[in-house]
Amino acid sequence: MLSIKDLTVNVNDKQILKGINLEIKPGEIHAIMGPNGSGKSTLSHVLSGKAGYTVTGGSATYQGKDLLEMSPEIRAREGVFLAFQYPVEIPGVSNIYLLKAALNSIRKHNDQPEVDAMDFLTLVKEKVCLLEMDEKFLYRAVNEGFSGGEKKRNEILQMAILEPKLCIMDETDSGLDIDALKIVAEGVNSLRSAERSFVMVTHYQRLLDYIKPDFVHVLAQGRIVKSGGPELALELEEKGYGWVEDNQAAA
Amino acid sequence: MNTATATRYAVKYQAIASALPGQTLPWLQTLRAEALMAFSESGFPSPREEEWRYTNVSAIEKKLFSPSISLPAGSIDAQWLKSYQLQDAWVLVLVNGHFSAELSVLDDLPEAVSVMSMAEALAKQPDQVQKHLGLATAQSEHGFVAFNTAWFTDGLFVHVPAKQVLDRPIQLLHIVTDADIMSTTRNIIIVDEMAEAKVIEIFIGVYSATSSEIVADNAYLTAAVTEVYVGQNADLTLYKMQSESEKAYHFGGSYIKQARDARFTHHNFAFGGLLARSDIHADLDHASECELNGLYLGSKRQHIDNHTRINHLKPYAVSREVYKGVLDDRARGVFQGRVIVAIDAQQTDSQMNNRNLLLSDDAEADTKPQLEIYADDVKCGHGVTVGQLDEKSIFYLQSRGIDEETARNMLTFAFANEMVDKIKIKGLHDMVLEQVLTRFPQEGVNKEWL
Ligand SMILES: Nc1ncnc2c1ncn2[C@@H]1O[C@H](COP(=O)(O)OP(=O)(O)OP(=O)(O)O)[C@@H](O)[C@H]1O
Ligand SMILES: [Mg+2]
């Protein structure tokens, strides 16, 4: 699905990612944990094509294609989805319109006809229900005036409707109370399939109680310093990031 | 000032003076003569005047526009007119500055409510007109007001008596059908104590009876002045949309006097004209509320100037102002917003905001908020921005599969539409939205986005 090799990235001439290696196979869930400022969002942004990052070396291959060559919208249409750490408010553009435009852009890319208006409404309502959101959110401007938790849920709503192949979730759990977290986790779990992969950036082991990862990676100072199974998250929670960083320094 | 221009206009004036309405009224004759004199001395405003420093009207001076002496012959395509005429409204149509009874719809007016042409008001209610004409603004304001006072051929007169709440809006439709003419109209709107009304003023470009469409490349001059009197605790909403033709010159001034507790809301949509200037000047009394909204769209070489002045004369008044501009190509947008808080106007609460989006490197926005505060216990704020679209928002849309160009268009359109959405009259909302869509600097804008 996604193969990242020796990826190095600069922001304003400062190296932020210092050689990332990551193999993600279809159906896998990878959790990325790490201290603030270690480069987790940078990695998410680079994978989804945000401007302002300079790739200075390495590669990212997505379904056999050079991901880094593609424009952000082409990546989205090819099935890459980023659930933002800080979703952007877009006053004046309605949520439901964006959902429809997004879905149709993907369908068009795959030579499918535009979605039928009735089918679309049925689909959207089903997913709104799944995420226990109020239908009113559909007719409001994208994220405008949404609470932090509502914005995160809206990201997962989009993800559930667009059915991407590679879901990158940047701290979707931050700012969610336990009830909201369970709902979001349920939404994500309903999307799990043998063809769909997830990259979940998180600070908290708690999320992983509800969405069980196949692999856990620790990102520190722009490098993946440790990888393991779900038990690594528990160990991290117990011992803190200092533990891996110390180990790293010792090695 | 170019005195030659003033002299040329003075000569023209003699030729049509007798055809102007109200010429049997000595007070009006005197007023017009004084105005003509004032105009001969001052001419059109010059950029040397502080309130005109960003707008040079010498292009208007260089031309000699001719007044239309009477209603032009030839019918106006009813189908075309319909797209601008509101249903469920009293509609008064002025063609080249002259009232067309045939095109107007003034049936079923409530008793004691006056909605009529200025010429008719001068004949039937000269005292009311005399009391209000030149009270909210004077020819000393600037050359356009003097010019208008000397020349006005007709206009709209509205009087809503106390406690009367109009259930339909009043629409004034300005149509110009020929090149090189000047349409000079004067309106008076009086809303007495506790009364409520909505008045809509629409200016549309040259209409050609033969081709059934707007002929975009004709130059003409609109010089319209509206005086507004909002009585104690009364409520008036005034909408203005100028969608003049591409080469037209437009001056439109609204001068408002608000009584104690009076509420006034203005929506100003400035889309057309090669050079267009609006004045919106309001005088506020004790606890008056004044809301000014504006949207201007400029492309090609358009120059669109909006000048607002809010005079807080007494305590406890509230003013809110939001103007937005979208400028493309070599267009230039000007916003000058003055707020004057008199020494007695304690507890004034005033907010002013002007935001501009520049879509090309050659577009320009000049924005100048001016706060002149003489009272010491007030809450006054202002903010201006001139900029490009937010890159974070563009990326967010792209990350959902929307291509960059469409993302930019969506954000620009949404920015402008915020002002359209403030219109609470459905038919007008849709009409303005249609104009925004056709006038929008960018292609491919879609109202489904909203
Ligand atoms: N535009 C930028 N200009 C300068 N430095 C930047 C920029 N964007 C990110 N950085 C720096 O890059 C580093 C990594 O930031 P990033 O946002 O990727 O961290 P993170 O791991 O996501 O942190 P958090 O857990 O707080 O979300 C930080 O030191 C940050 O200050
Ligand atoms: Mg982050």
C-alpha cells in the first residue's frame, strides 16, 4: 500500500524528518506515537501533499506510484485521506456540498458517474447516524463554529463517506471525551477491511484500546526510533518517551 | 476644477430648466439656482478633497452627458424587466431618470402611505418635499450633490406614517436606455415614528430595446441622491444594488438622519460601472442603531469607491459596519469609513470592518478607516485586511479531492456570499446572487457550493 524509504524533509531549511522508513501493507493499522514536535504532523502533511515542505531525500511509493509527485487533490482521488489534527473552518461552503463534491471528484477520477442525489443522501444519513451526529451539521458551513470534538467527528464522517484506501488520522482522539472516542472508534472499526490501511497518530494509548493496531512506532526527533506490536504502546504509557529516547541514545 | 465643464452644463441647464419638475415652486427654483451656482464654482469633486483622494472623476468631467427631457419612447421588453422586478413589492420604475407609470406597480397601497414619483410629490405634497429636500445633505457636501439638486428630473418619494408596518418592500428600479445620457434622480424616504419599511434601489445598465439585452459598452452617467429620515423607534432597511453597464459612471449617495432609537440597515452591492462611487452617511441620535453592509466586485479596469460616514451625535448609539471587496485584473477598490463620535456621544458602541481579497497582482485595494473620537467613554473598534486566500483552507479542500482552481473559486465565492446571505427578502436575495454569479471575476462559480 505505502512504502516510505529514507524520507527526509525540511521546513524553512530546517530538517524535520531525518530518514523515515515505513512499510504499510493493505489492511494494516499502524500507530505512530511520539513527543510534541517530533514530526508526526509533518509526516502526515507530506504524505497528503501540503505545500511548505521540501522533500530533500528518500521516497514514498503508494500503490506502486510515486506519491510525492502527485498534487494533493490527485492523492485524495487516489484514495489517500488525512483526518486533520486541526480541521480548517471554511465559512460559506456547506458541509454537505463539500462531501458531495469530494465524493464526485473521486468517482470521476475512477471513471464512475456522479453519485445519484437520492443515493447520496441515503449514504450520508447512514454515516451521520453511525457517528451519532445531528443532521443539522450537514447544512452548516464546513467546521464553522464546531466544537473541537465536533470537528474531529466531522473528519471521520468525511472519511466514512469517501471510503479512502489509506486513512491518515492525525490525533483524531485528542480533545475527545470517552463517549465521543468510542463513537469515533466504532466509525473507524466499521471501515476496517483487508484493502484499507490506517496510520493513526496519537499521544494516548487509550485510543488503541478501541482500535487495535498491528504495529506501533515511536517517532522522536524526526526518526522512527522504535517499532513493535500493541504492547509497545502500553510500555510507552508506563515509562514515557524518555525511555525510548534514552535507549536510543545508549545504542 | 474645470470651469469649462461647469459652463457647458450651465448652458444645457437653461435649455431644459422649464421641463424639470416643480418649476412652479419658487423655493425649488431658488434651491436649484443655488445648486447650479455651487456646482459652477466647485465642479465635480477633486482628489484634493480628503474624502475623494482615491477617486479621480476627471473622466466624467471630460465628457458632456445630456439629460433626457422626457420618458423615452419605445417599449421595454417585459420579459427582461421581470428578471429585475420583484414580485410582492411596490415597484417604481425610472427610465433615464423619468417615471414610467406603465412599468410601475403601485396598487393596493395602504391608506396614508405615499409611494410616488418625486414629480408627483412636488405637485401633491410640496410642503413635505420642501421640508425634507436638502435637509439630510446639502449641496455644500460636494459637487455631485449640487449637480443632482440642480438637475434632478424625478425620483422616488416615500412617506410611511407613524406605526405603519409595510408588509411588502418598495422597489425602485433605475434603467438607462441610451449612451451619453445622464440620469439624475432624487429620492426622499420618510419613515415616521414606530413605522417599519424596506426599500430597494436597483440600478441596471443600458438596455437596448432592439437587441433585448444589456449593451455593455455604452457610457452614461448616473447621479442619484437619496435622503432618508428614520423617525423615533422606527425601522428602515435600505438595499442598494448597482449593476450598471461596464462603461457607466455611477454616483449614488444615501444620506440618513436617524431619530432617537431609530434603526437603520443598509446593504450596498456595488458590481457595475467603470467608475462608481457610493456615499452612505448616517447621523445617529440617542440609542440609534445603524448597520452598514457592503460588497463590491471589481474586474478589468473598474474603480469602485465606497465612502461611509457614521456620525454618533448622542449617547448609547450602536453602529456595525462590514464591507467586503473582491478585486481582480486591474480593478481598484476604495473603502473609506469614517466614524465620528461627538463629545456628547458617551457609551457609543461602534465596530467597523473592511476585508478585501485581491485575485491578481495588479488589483488594488485602498482602505482607510477613520475614527474621530471626541467622547471619552466609548467602545470603538475597526479592522481591515487586504490579502489573498488562506492557504490552509485551499489545502483542506484539495485534500478532499477538489482541484486547486475550484478550491480558490469556492473560497472567493463563499467570502462574497456572506454579504448576499444577509438579504432577508428571498426574491432580492436570488436576484443579487444571480448578479454575483454573472459578475463574478472568475469563471465556473457555482451556487450549489453554498
Ligand atoms: N511551518 C513551519 N515552520 C517552522 N517550523 C515548523 C513548521 N511546521 C513545523 N515545524 C516544526 O517542525 C517540528 C515538527 O512539527 P510537527 O507539527 O510535525 O510535530 P508533531 O509531532 O505533530 O507535534 P504535536 O504532537 O505537537 O502535534 C516542530 O519542531 C515544529 O516546530
Ligand atoms: Mg501534530
